[in-house]
Amino acid sequence: MIPYNTAVVLLGCALLGVAAGTVGTFALLRGRALVADAVGHAALPGVAVAALIVALVGGDPRALPPLLAGAAVAGLLGVLAVQALTRTTRIREDAAIAIVLSSFYALGAALLSWLQTLPGAAQAGLSKFILGQAAAMRAEDAMIAAGVAAVSLALVLAAFQRLRAVAFDADFARVMGLRTDRSDLLLLGLIVLVCVSGLQAVGLILVVALLVLPAATARLVTHRLPRMLAIAATAGGIAGATGAWLSALRPEVPTGAAVVLVAACFFTLALLLAPERGLLARLAMLTRRRLSADTEHFLRAAWEAQEAAGAGPGTAGDRWAPLGAVAGARGWSRGKAWRLAWWLGLRGLLARAEGHVHLTPRGATAARRAVRAHRAVEHHLLAAGATDIASADRLADLVEHGLPPEMAARLLPEPSALPASPHALGRRTR
């Protein structure tokens, strides 16, 4: 049975992850991901000042509501400082973010060090805001953080259409009459709310990762925004709950680090296994393309080797071609040519015997199509006077793959006739 306090903390961190994934999706699409980093670092002096004020009036300097309020004010000031530096000076936004986050964080660190010297050590426990610590959260603290996260999530859902328009095409949204400045201000406010709500659970340094990693994970998996929001919210919620659970089991493990590591695992899996944008999918696509190109090159080389052996331009395909001639025509090693011949034999495109290959009817049809596409491009380039014969062959190798039959027919208007190779024509004219 999970203790009540632990269950509330887990629920609060899960809701924080859901809100962070949702808000982070729009921040990522709008190019505002680094703003969260500035907000998180800028919140530290606000936390220190709020703790000092509460301590001076005789309250508990570790009470969460005033600390969150101070963090929110400081975070908003940091965002405004970034915007002011960007609009009124020639400083770019990335430089402005670096200036603000480093300056505010240095101020916060100095204030925390100064608070440590005061009687009563008013900053006791405030270091948990740097890396986060679920074990230090009380049930009421988790409820407050969850409430702020819930407000953020509700605002995102209420302003979904406006945020979507600004995230994908701000200029078009402006032409359609939308106030993009207000939408950007709303998004920045949501980023501040999420960063503030995650200070004690995740920490001000790593809260930006909770905003970015689930959104980046979803961006790799899908192209559609509603599905992206759902995936980011789910990944963020699971990462938040799992990280808080690990930190509760091992109090010496900062919650922020645990949450970010879980989110990073999700991102790594998406980076590897995403159906279209994943590394394995891209590797498989590139392998298929390379194998398809090598297949066409092999069949064309076999066809032309048979032509060189005495078959006419339209009757090649019914003779045996030396495998060495095919390899030499393409500049391949004999081992690569043998492997391709073995693969094409499995596909029923050719037969092999004693170092020679013979095109099957299917292979001859595919070879004829590949030869026609290649020579169509060659003849078109030569007719246009764009290059010489040798260069036309190299250029045709680059553009012939996937050439639709109707395009080849347009380049060579007589589909029943297979033209001779320009190389053979060049040799005869010489």
C-alpha cells in the first residue's frame, strides 16, 4: 500500500509532467524552448527573496505558496528582460537568454549564500529547488504544484486553436486578424507557470528538460498536433511519476535527475524506433534505396555486358554474361557483385552458373526498364548539349532511379525501341 503522502506526490508529479509535455509541445513548435531555461534560472532569486521576506515577517521560509509566487515574479521579470534585450538592442535572442539566465542565477546563488549567514539560516531547504527532491515535498506542497499544473493544462486546452495557429504560421495568423503578441504572451505565461510548479519536484535547472524532452519525443513519433500533444502529455506524465517514485524510494537521488533520465530514455527510444524519423527507420530506408539502386545498376550492367558480347540493343537478356564484366562495369569488387547476384537470384531476377549470370524473363524486363531510363536521361542531356558522353553517364546514374515510365517515354518518344548506348555510338563515330 502506497503511503498517502507518497501517492499525492506521485500524482502531483504526474500531473506536472502532463502539463509540461502539453505546454512544451507549443514551446518547441514556436521556438521558445530555451525560454524555459531562462525562466527556471531566473526563478532562483525570486525564491531567495520570498524566503527572506517570509522569514522577516516571522513566517515559515519554506512555505511553498510564497516561494512559488516569488519564483513566478522573478521568472516573469526574466522573460521581460529577454524580450527587452532582444527588441531594444542588437543582441540576438539566444544571447539575451544566456545573459539573463546567467545573471539571475548568479544573483540567486549569491542571495542563498547570504541567507545562509543569517541567524536561523533562512535558506535551509531552499537548495532542494535547484535539483528537486520529492522526498522533501509535503502533501499540501504537492497539491499546490498539481493545482498550478492543472491551471496550465486547462489554459492550453482553452486556447488550443490560437496557440496552434501561432505555433505553425505566425505570419498567416497575423494576416487572419489574430493577435500573435497576445498568444506569445500567453505561451510565455504558461511556460512560467509550468516552470514554477515544477521547482520543488524537478528543480529549476532541469525543469526545462521536462518541457522539451516529452515534446521532442512526440515530434519524432507523429506529424499531427493532437496526437503529438497526447504522446507528449503521456510521456511527461509517466516520466514525472516514475522519477518521483524513484526519488521517493532513494531520497538521495534528486527528483529532477530521475525525471529527466526517464524522459531521456523515452526520447532515445523514439529517436531509434520512430516509424519515419527514427534512426533505424532512416537506416532501413537508406539501405532499401541503396539496394534498389545497386539492383538497377547490376541488371543494366548485365544487359550491357550481353550487348557487348554480340546481342543487339533490343535482344540482350537471353545470353550469359560474365560476372567479372558486370563488376568491372560498375567498379565493384567481385565479392560485392557475387553478393548482389546471390540476392537477385533469390528474387528470381537472374540465374548463376560458373561465374556467369543469366537474366530470367522477369530480370530481363526489369533490366530493359533500367536501361531505357538510363539511356533516356543520357540522350536528353546530350541532345540539350549540357554535357559530354562520359559526364552524361555519371549524371544519369544519379537521376535515373525511380524515373517513372511515362517520363522515360517523354524523353524517348518511341517506347517500343530501345536506343543504343551513347558510348557505343561515340565509338562508332570515332
